[in-house]
Amino acid sequence: MRAKVDNKGRITIPAEFREKLGIREGMEIDVRLENGVIILSPIKNVAEKYAGIFKGPKIEEDVDKVFYEEVEKMVKKHYLR
């Protein structure tokens, strides 16, 4: 499939691809260049990525908050002295 680049350097991801990958407006996309190929990958939010592994909070914002608090504790414990 082909896409055109507009005057601001943007392309449109075909609707079929967006639907298959669950890409929605406002989502972040990982963009990499590997061996001369541009690779786009959807980035799921923390709540979607780790749904079901946390005990307790059920609301997305609470899961994100707990996750980032735990990451911060781990970084402080292992990397900051």
C-alpha cells in the first residue's frame, strides 16, 4: 500500500491498519528507523498493557499511578544512590 507525505511531513495510516491495531486518535506511536525502514508501532497505555496483573485499583488512572509509583521506587532503590 502507498501513502503520500504532505507538506508538513505527515502521512495517514490507512483506516484498515488503524482498526486492526486498535490505533485511536491521540494514541502515541513508537517510530523507529531500522535498516532504512521506518517502523511504526502503537504504544498501549500502562493500564491496557498490564491489565489484570495489579491487585486493587480498577480505574485506568489508578493503575497508571500505582505503576509509575512502583517504577519510581525501583529506580530510586537500584539506580540512585
